[in-house]
Amino acid sequence: MPTELDRRAFLQSAAVATVAAATGARTALAQSDAPSAARPVVIASANGTNATAKAADMIASGADPLDAVVAGVGLVEADPNDHSVGLGGLPNEDGVVELDASVMHGPTHRAGAVAALRNIVHPAAVAQRVLERTDHVLLVGEGALRFARAHGFPETELLTDEARRIWLHWKETHSERDDWIAPPAGDKAQSWLQHVQTFTYGTINCCAVDAAGNVAGVTTTSGLSYKIPGRVGDSPIIGAGLYVDNAVGAAGATGRGEAVILNAGSFSVVEQMRGGLAPQDACLAVLKRISDRTKDPRLLDANGKPNYQVYFYAITRDGRYGSAAMWSNFGRRAEFSIYAAGRNRTEDAACLYEGRPA
Ligand code: ASP
């Protein structure tokens, strides 16, 4: 006999099918709607393939899922070639790298976060320390740095030479109405122009569930590049860039943080899963809501659709997973990293809209 939950799940998937038909949303068939017999399952943004592998390994050896995901994203935070996170992240408009991160632990329903943190390579580990060693959830700026110092985190210049030159190129070319002069043709930074465009946003989110169904997640980032100093994105905001509920699962976000904050993005994805939607459908439903609520003409393309990218990544406590993006190809193909059924790989994300903004 169908339960109330079955009925709701049926009505909601019918609603998502309608969303898909109306918008042309593409679903990615490889994503798993079936409970995975083999947990752990670890999901991450596309830049997190090493993170999912490491976290899955640690969980399989008995680590708590929170320790595992923080260690996993630590690999990306320390990678100077990833310009979206930690060391080598692109700086704010003054050329200073400011990092945001959050963690959330399902079994204890606790969270920790830091925002606008300077000079620390591993903000996710500092966020975990906030969770474990304070009665607070979010520390920012100078206070977050002093807390990190108190816990012995080493201070480092996070602006690599390459990130500095990309920033300088932006500074010298983004306006005709200032005193900065564009570099001569052939300047080395020219070859990084692609980074200037591609890495305007960028973050790593990673969520995991262990064999017992315990869930944890982390989101860590250098945020929007060339941001106004002090700007805080969605990544350290619990409910926006990350949310975990051990009774349901976890979700995280990357992309335009302002849109994710305004729609309580990750919390909403978890709530959609609580209501019965599969992870991928939950991600699509919240993307549709974000799209519908985007009213400012500045943020709309020629067809009235959002002119920015947002991704969601979601897992359930029983090992189902899914991811969806606003656009299937916003400068790069929409993908995500996944460890499931004993295999680490990249899969296509579903998308609300095909292609890129007009
Ligand atoms: N969501 C991040 C922020 O807005 C950036 C990103 O994910 O690309 O700070």
C-alpha cells in the first residue's frame, strides 16, 4: 500500500518531470537513484577527484566522514595550480587572497566555518577546529586568523606568482577609465587569460556517507575572484554552500554564491530530498527555483535565463547521489567527481539549461 511518503515522492517527481519538460532540463542517467549497497559514497565538485579518492580511502579504513572529507579537500587547498581554493587561489580586488570554508557533521549536527580568512592554506581544517573547539559556528576575518594562530596553523603567503600575474592582468585590463596600462601583447599573463575567465568562480565541495549512514560535508574556496575585500560568499554559510542532516543526507554548492545564499541553496536541496526527491531531482528543483527568482536584468541573458552558473552536489544517507548545474557548458562541461560502488570517477552533471547563457 503506498505510504504518504511514496505519494509525495511520486507527486514531486512528476513535478520535476514537468520542470524538465518545460525547461529542457537534461538529466544525467549515470547518476544513482538506487541505494548503493557499497558505501562509502563521496561526491565532490569536478576539481575534487583526488579528494573523493582520499576521503573514500580514509572512511574505508574507519575514519570519521568529517575527518575524511577535510583531509580530501586539503589536497586541493594545497595545490597551487587550482586557482579556486587555498594556496594559489585568485585574490580579491586588492590582490589579497581571502578564503571561506565550512564543515558540517551529521552525527552530532554541529558545524564550523571561517570567512575572509587570510594566510592559512587549510581553512577547512580551521573550520573543523571551530566546530570542535568553540561554541560558535562562524568566525570571520581577523578573529578567524587569530583563532587559527592560537591553534598553531602556520601562516603562509597564499598569492602565488601566477595568481598575482593573473590578478594584475585583470587589474590592468578591466577598465579604460583608470591609470593602469594594459600589458604589451605577448605578455605571459596573456596565456593565462583563459584562467581569468574560467576561474572567476571556483570552489571545492565534498560530502560523504559512511557504511553506517553517517554523513558529513565541507566546502572550501578562495571565492569570487577580484571580489570587494571582505565579501563573503555562500561557502562558509551553513544552509547556503553546505548543509548536512544525518536523517536525510548532505548537499553542497559551487558557483555564484550570492544566488545560493539568497535561496538557502544547500538547505533547500536537503529539504527536497527529505520530501522524497532523488538527489539529482532535488538539485534540479532548487536550480529551477533560483532561476525563477532571478529578477535583476543585470543577471539575465538575452532569453531571460540566469547569466551565471550554479552547481549542486547531493548524497543521501543510504548512498544515492546526484549533481546538477544551471548550465551544461558554462565555459566548461558540467561534471562532478564521485566515489561510489568502489570506483572513483567523474560523471556528467544534469543541467537545467543546455549550453551556456545567450
Ligand atoms: N560559491 C563561491 C563563492 O561565491 C565561488 C564558487 O563556487 O565558484 O564564493
